[in-house]
Amino acid sequence: QKAIAIHNRWLKRAISEYIQKVEKQIENKQEISSSKSTLAPWHMLDEEIRDDNRSVVEHNLIKLRTVGQLNNQEDFLNPEKAKVDFNFLKDSSTIEILAEMEHRRWMANKYYFGWEFNAERNDGMKHHNDLKEFSSLDCSTKDYDYNQIKELQEVWEVK
């Protein structure tokens, strides 16, 4: 359920961004570009994308442990019963560290499914321009990772 919630949150933002992009293209009398293949409900996604969203949920346990939460084995094995203090989300340096961890998790998932770095993204060929160090990413890509960390508590509380 948490993986679906993560996808749905992303989907809501992505649809909004795509609509804005299409409106600009229409206004400028340009050809309307295709949407991302991930711009679909959960049941229509391929397993690679669903696996990535599940990986986010699983890796949140590691992120929480990194910031001193889920310290005992029982909390880690039964996280739904754990008491988590999300005050660490107020610290920008902690968010920076966790955002970099999130980017590395995403890269590992991409590599697992055979993606490679290429300066020009091509989903059909499994080339992605963001398969590089976090410090080399543009601001909007970093913001995506920062937001994923800032929303950790909200995702954590999804039942």
C-alpha cells in the first residue's frame, strides 16, 4: 500500500507538470510531446517501476535507522509498531544526507534493471542522464530527492 501511495503522489505531480508542459506547447504551436511511460495507474505499470516504488518503502527502514530510529531489532522487524521521532526532518544537513542515500538507492535499482548512464535520456534503450553522483545533479532532480525525504513521515503513516 505504501508503494502505491508513493506512486500516486508522484503521479499527481507528474500529471500536473505534464498538463503545464502541454499547455505551453499548444500556446507555442509546438508538437505535443509524449508523456512518460510511468504516467499511469499502479496496475498498468511494468514490474520494474513497481519494484522501484517498493524499494523506496523498504529503504526507508534503512534511512530511519541511519538517523537513530528503529534502533532495536524488534522495531526493525516490526516497523509498524515502532515509535518514530521525525524531528530529524527539521535538520537540513540530515535531509541532504538522506537525499543522497535515496539517489544512490534509485541508481542501484536502475543498474539492477540494466540501465546505463547516457547524457541523453532514452527509456527504450535504458539510458538515463541522472545516473551520476548526487553532487552532479541539477537542482530540480535534487529537489525531487529532497522532497522524497521531507515526505518520509507522511509515507510512513500510510496504512
